[in-house]
Amino acid sequence: MSPVSLPPVLSAPLSVDIAITGRCNLHCGYCFYADEMVALRDLPGERWQAFFVELGQLAVQRVSLTGGEAFTRPDLFELIDGVVANRMRYNILSNGTLITEETLCQFEAGKRRQRLDYIQVSIDGSRAEIHDKSRPNSFERAIRGLRLLVEARFPATVRVTVNRYNVDDLENVARLLLEEIGLPAFSTNEAEPGGMAKRQADEIALTPAQRRRAMAVLPALAERYNGRINAQAGPLALAREFQFLEDCVADGLADLPGRGTLSSCGGVFSKLAVHHDGTIVPCHWLPSLHLGQIGVDDLQTIWREHPVLDKLRCRRTIPLHTLPTCRDCPYASFCRGGCPGQALLLTGELDVRSPMTCYRLYRERQRLSPVEKVVV
């Protein structure tokens, strides 16, 4: 394998994911933004507005407004105006239950709607008895909010988090979202063992058999609907990645550019995240790696010089075949090692491959587990 060169570090991140509040009107069974986040306090609006000015001065292009639930924040539209005033675009991640006709009317002021990339709503079942098992008492309100967005021609999308409750409902979910509601597309991921799911893994995380079933059903549905179902993580992404690895071995390839190292995460070269108390982190999936505080530490200096970010970026120079877990793996030359957030959560280390996306480990577990157990 030839030496790996790192991409140049940009002068500033292209985008920033911002949890503008830790409050939420739901109590979802797999929420990753829980446990260690519950004691943190929301920043006042003026602190966020000052931060938006700093982002604008650095020519950051986009922010993602999330939580908690972004629409619980009474000054949400004032914050959106601050984003717009500093020449940035934005998206909102929401559970959809607080989206009303009155809410949508407020987007018509100024350039709020013009600068909106999309609003993402979480839907986890085709009917209340399934969706509400992981997102209690919310299906009717979430679907109503989603329908309002579609009817008003807002850029709307949906994230479906595949879990133990909805894994047998995926075909019905696709029919609801793509045929009945008329979304152009939706995305999927998987309930991962972080946040609330750490305590409730036996109730909500997929078993090995369920993951195998989801990995068969979702690609078939994506083909049926002409690519309108997509994923960056979870069963659909894994199915595609695992098939790619098998094809590489079958074709007798030696290696591939950009693979064979811990190169899966590209986010550290383009984005940062901020908790609702103003703590800057590399990503919301790396919530414990604190880089600084907004309004106290210079964001550009953090971005270009922080040793934690340097360590995360340098992961992609680590060949997989040098790791004890991957040394004799036939797929190591084509693998990318998976999410560093998963790796840290499941192993306590950063410079390792993620057990959750390891193809060899997946094959072994599927073959050697006569009883269904949670994959961790």
C-alpha cells in the first residue's frame, strides 16, 4: 500500500451541527442526545447570535439546527434570522410533532425559507402502534407535521431509525412515505448503543437475525423505488458496503485508493458540532471529546490546531492490517474501519476499527450465534 496523504485542512469548517437546545417534548428509547447531556444548560439566544457572527466571519456555509427538539425553543426564528443575517444556509432536524400551520407561516418572513435547505422529520413506523414504541405518543402529530411540510412545498425529508420494533414494518414505511405522502426520498440508519439505547439495548437494538433481515429488505426496497431510499449508516449502508467488500475479494483486487486505512470518517475535514451548552466537539457522535467553548475559544484556532482533531484526521494514515483485529482479515485492504464514534463507544479507543461495521465480525456472529443476541 502506498503512503496515505491527508487532505489539506480548510481555513474553517464548511458546516457546523448545532444543538440549540437540550429540551425535547419526547422521550425516545434510543435517543443518543441523552444521559450525559441532561445536566447541561441551554445557552441564551445572545450567545448563539454572537457565535453566528463568528461563523459568518469565517465563511462557514451551513449550519444544522438540532437538539433536543429545535422547535421547543421559543426564540427559534430569531436564531434562524441570525443564521440568515450571517450569510449561511441551514437545515432543521425535528421529531415533527410541533410543526403546525402557524409554525410554517413564520418561515415566510425575510429570507428564512429561501435559506432553508430542508427540514428532516423522524418517522419510525407506518402506524402509531409501531412508531410510538420507540417515540411515545407522537405518530399522529409527526405525520401531520410532515404532511403540512409536503403540502406547503417545503424541502422535507425523513429519517427512519431501524430498530427492533419497526424492522418488520419497513415495506409499509416505504409505501407510506414514498407513495402516500409523496416524499422524493428518505434515509435510514440504525438504533445504536449510545445515549438512552445503552440502557435499553435489550429492548430496542436489532438482534443479529433482525439486522440480517433489514440488510436484505432495504436494498430490495431501494431498488424497487429507484434509489429513493438512502443511508450513510445502518443496515442499508452496511449491506452495500459488505457487498462491495465481497466483490473486491472476488475480483482478486490487491487494494483500492482511499481504502485499507481508518478512513471512513470524512467529517473531521469539513465540519464541527456544538452541544446546547456551547461545548465544541468534533461531532455529536463524539460527545465526550471537548475541544473548547463558544465565545471563549477561537473557533478557527480549534479547527486548525486542536490535537484531538489532528488525531482524528490522522486516523486515515493508519493501515488496517497493522491493527490486531484486522491483521489477517481478507477484507482489510478494501475496508475503511467504520465510524470513530462507534469505535470509541464500543471499545474505549479511537484508533481501532468499529466492531459494529466489521464485516468479518458480522459474518462470524451470524454463523456462530445460535440464539439471537444484541450486537455490541
